[in-house]
Amino acid sequence: LGEEQNEKKDISKVMVASNRDRAYTLVHSTSLPYDSSASAFQMERKVHTKINRKEIIQAKLRKSCSCTTQRLKNTVLDFFPVLRWLPKYSYKEYIWGDIMSGLVIGIILVPQAIAYSLLAGLKPIYSLYTSFFANIIYFLMGTSRHVSVGIFSLISLMVGQVVDRELLLAGFDLNDDAPPAFSDSSPWKRNDSNITAFNLTFAGLNAECGKECYAIGIATALTFLAGVYQILMGIFRLGFVSVYLSESMLDGFATGASLTILTAQVKYLIGIKIPRSQGLGMLVMTWFNIFRNIAQANLCDVITSTICIVVLVAAKEVGDRYKHKLKFPLPTELVIIVVATLVSHYGKLNEVYGTSVSGAIPTGFIPPQVPSFNLMFRVAVDAVPLAIVSFAFTVSLSEMFAKKYAYTIRANQEMFAIAFCNIIPSFFHSFATSAALAKTLVKTSTGCETQVSSVVSAMVVLLVLLFLAPLFYSLQKCVLACIIIVSLRGALRKFKDVPQRYYLNKVDTVVWCVTMLSSALISTEVGLLVGVAVSMLSIIGRTQRPHTSLLSQIPSTVFYENDQEYENLSPVPKVKIFRFEAPLYYANKDFFVKSLYKMTGLDPTLEAARRKKQDKREKEHLQKENQATNVNGFSQADTTLHLVPKQLDFQTIIIDCSSFSFLDIPGVNTLKEILKDYGALNITILLACCTPSVIDSLKRGGYFEKDDRNMHEMLFHSIHSAVSLVCEDCLPNGGVLL
């Protein structure tokens, strides 16, 4: 668009494009002084050459199937990003920060891994395996420099719910402590199709394992399948699925799951044995059983839990208040575990007071084993939400910290990285992993620069696996439950943000509440599905019933705004300017029509019917007059009775199409019907601010006449250009709006 000056006047010029197929009416207005030779400019659509999709697909296939040395090298480097950045690693600049953050995270990982084993329904040794392998694999394949991948409470809970369900179906008693993993006799004597026996070799012994082995078999099969799903999502570029997991939905999901985690740990806090509830109403039933059996609480566990929670919360509050002064966070969890283990061991709390302890944690590694394919069929559906949640949390955290520290990640490679963090460890008796926000924040606050810190953390875990694991035998389970519950502070604090969230956006608050309640009261998997469904329905609802308004002119400008929201606007005589703030498609076309009728105060169908009845009455009246004239001898000129038609206060409707991101066939047909119905009443319909894609949809849908001959008369680049054309004869200053 260009502009020329001519005295201090506003000018509006209409120029009809000579090539109607490639241009439409443009009106340019300016308040700057200009010359007498004012002119308007034609903006033409570019002619795009037709794309031969077959040739493009063939070229891509040839490129993807070609095998050159350079392509093979790039493929390997892309699949293992560590090969790109590790040779450029600046030891002087990065090494101390990575070592410090790695040590801190390793110290945090050990107690968390042991604690989260309660959530997963597995022995602590398997959580340590998971933490070790996940850190090593993500170091090799991840593209984020800062995220910490490993044990995550939400993922552990999802695994634990599946493990508990399958153990119940297999006939195991979840309330009894699992028998020793390696014994000479099998505790499993049932002959049931739901039960699968495994043979594991450990410390030179061959033993048929029971409840514990079946539990880890379920967990590894579930983890393997989740990894396979993530690889398939990466191959087919389905990472966009995480886009549908909105922030409100994820926050509600995490908060609801946190309530479930909290509920599941209360029995360990007070040392009671209650049946584990599953499915609908699990949270309510668990609390009911807790209060019903509260008299059986173990006093030693209650005292220990109270002391641990007070110390942990106090340390967390101090750490949060003075985090800018502390070079690294206080290792409170490790101190609590060491002290509690020593007190439990030397005080013989298990023998004297009957407190529940972690039990034997073997050292070393169990020989790898292929996950059971028979069990995969049982957990195939459960692996889908696990795969999506694991990937979504990892990618969202990776993107968040990449933006913060000004580098880029590859979402598809993150998919592969987290997939292999599940697949490979599943052969080594590990379960599903994900990135965790709390540990990632600790990494960044302690100087982490690269994923070398993950290797350091893995070495700390390895030290525990090889030498220190048996020392945790006397550790009380209530201490682990305290660590888990205190770690949920961040998610549970989301309840305080509900009023502010409601003030910012009521729809997002509804999504949060529904997701939170369904995750807590039904199950995490159902909560995830409900959250996604409600999020998508909220989007559909917003487009189905969007905001509509009539616009008036901002005085002395070429801009128009909602006259219900702003004062001192100038209505345009004989013109209604209608804005519909959503794309026009099949789901909201009826609402569009009803809103237009309501805003303009005129239903063309009813008005046409009214006029038809009026014409009929006039004809009948004329016939009666003629008959009366023949009888009485009066002429028709003497008649003074006439039916006065209803006068409309507008002659033109301008539709602001700036919010139309697209038009489907029903949307185009709706505009055509409106054009026809209002045209029958001699009311002109003009479209303004259409995007090129909307214009193409209108042309393909036959909105204009043949060969688009009248497109320049119906389509305008701006609202003001349409108003200026319509009001040229009815406004002062030569038809220029001021």
C-alpha cells in the first residue's frame, strides 16, 4: 500500500482492479497532507506454480533412502547428540558446575528412589536401577542440557496402580509383605491362567519367583511397551500430541495424582495395614479404611513421621527463603534417612515396636531379562497414557529450560531419548521414567551446564548399588512416606492459586478442577483422558459460541471497535458492522446466523414473510377499494388509506472477517445464504479484512459471480474502505469519515 499527500484532508479512493481474478478492492485512507494527484494502489495475489506432490514425495524418498557416508554420519550424530557437544566440552568452564550438581542430584536421588518404590509397589533395588540407567541413556541421547531424567512420583504412581491391579487379579495379597525374592521354595502354588512364573538367576541360585518377581515383570512389560509407543510416535512425528495437554490440564492432573499419592502414603505414616482400593472411589475408600482402622496405628511410626515431617518442612522453608545465599540445597532427605536408619537399627524398632522397615536391598545387578510378551498383552492399554505423560513432561520441561538458557532442543529426539530410557532399562528390571521439575530446578541452581552432571549422579547411585544398599535394611517405611509427602508441597500448593486462576480465566479453572477431581477420585489414567477431553471441548465451546459485537468508529480515525465496550464511539449511519470472533465452520454456523440476526435486529426470513403478507393485504385492500369504487362511483384517486412499509435504519451490513482463520464448505454456504436473504430485502452484504485463505475458500465455494466479476464490489481490504464506499454520499466532507 502506498500513500500520496494532498492538503490536510482524509481521502478514501476506490479502485476497481482490472484483473478481478487476482485482486480485490482496496481503499487507502490517510490524514496526512497530500497532493492533488491522489491515487490508489492495486495489491495483486501472487500466482503460485502448482506443486507436483508426487515428485516431492519421490524426491524425499530418494533422499531418505540414499545411503552416503555423510548421511550415515549425520544420522548417528543426530541420534546420539552427545557426539556433537562432548568433543567441544569446555572442562575449565563447565566441569566444576557439572560435578557439583551431579553430586547433589545423586544424593537426592538415592532417598527418593528408595521412597518412590513404595509408589510403584516394587522393591527399592528396582528404583535404584531405574535411576542409574535413565541418567546414562539420557546423557547419550538427550538434547536438553539441564533436565534431570529418572524417578518421577507421578510416573511411579501410574506404574504402581497397574502393578497393584495385576497382582490382585493374579491372586496375591497386597497387604502382606512380599516373600523373599530368592528362596528355595516357591510361595506360588496356584495353577491359574492369570499367573506367570519367571526364572531368575541371582547369586548363582535358580529360583521360581512369586509376588515380587511378578510385580517387576508387570512393571518391565509396561515400561517396554511405553517405550515402544514413544518410538512409534517419534517415527510418525506424533509429538504434536503433547500440544493437546494444556498447562491447566497438566497442573490439574499432577495435583489430582498428588492427592492420590498422599492418600496412599498415609497408612505408612501411621503404621496401619489396610486393604488397597482400586478403581472408582479409591481415594474415598482409602480414607474410610484409614479412619476405621485408626485405632491400630503404630505409636512409634506416628512419632517418627511427626518428627521427620517437621524437620523436612522446616528445612524446605529455610532452603526456599535463603536459596539465593545457599550454593546448593540442603541434603535434608539424606540426613533424615541416615539418622532414621541408625536410630531404627540400634533401637531395634522393628523387633520391639513392630514398625515396618524397607528390608534387605541386595547389592550388584540382576542379570538382564527380556520383558514378558505374555504380560504385555495385559498392560497394552495402560502403556498408552504412561507413554504420553512421560513424553509430555519431559518435552515441556526441556523446552522451558531451553528458552530460559537460550538454546534449542529437538522434540522428536527427546521422544526417542525418553523412549530408550524406558526400553533399554526394562531389560534390567527397571520401570518407567520421566523428567522431574524439582530435580531439574536443583540441577540448574547448583551450576549444571551439561548432561555430564547426569553421569556424576549415575555414579553416586552406582556406589549405593554396589556397596551401600544393605545399610538401608532397618530404614522405616514411614520415613520414606514422609519424604514423598513433603515432596508434594509444590503440587498441593496449586490449591492456593485457584482464586487467581479463576480471575485470569474461568474456562481454564474449570479444566483444572475437572481434571484434578477425576484424577483423584477415579484414576490417573481416566483423569488424563477426562482432562484432554474437557480441554478440547472447551476449545470447541469457545469457537461454537464466540463473542460477537457491533462496531462503531473511533472518532477521527480509521479504526472501529465494539460499541458495547467503549464509550464515545461514532455509529456509522445506515451501516451495521458485525464482528464474529472465531472461524466460521459447521459447528458454529447456526450461532453465527442467530447472532447476526440479533445484532442487526432483522431476521431476513421473517421480514420477507412479513413483506409478503403485507403485499397480500395491500392487494386485498386494493380489490376492496375497486369494488367500492364500482358500487359507489368513487375513483381510486380518492382513496387515502395506504399501508406504510416498515423503514429499516440500515442498508448495508459489513462483516469483519479478521477473526476468520478458515472457512469450511458449510461456512461458505452460510455466507451465501445470508447474501441471498438480505439481498432480497435490498440490503448489501460486504466482507472486510479477509485473509488470502478465506478469499480462496470464498472463490472455490462460488460466493462471487461467475469468473469472480463482482468480487471487487463485495470484498474490502479493511472495514474503513468498505464504510467509505458505502457512506461516500451520506457523510460530510465529501464522503470521508472523520
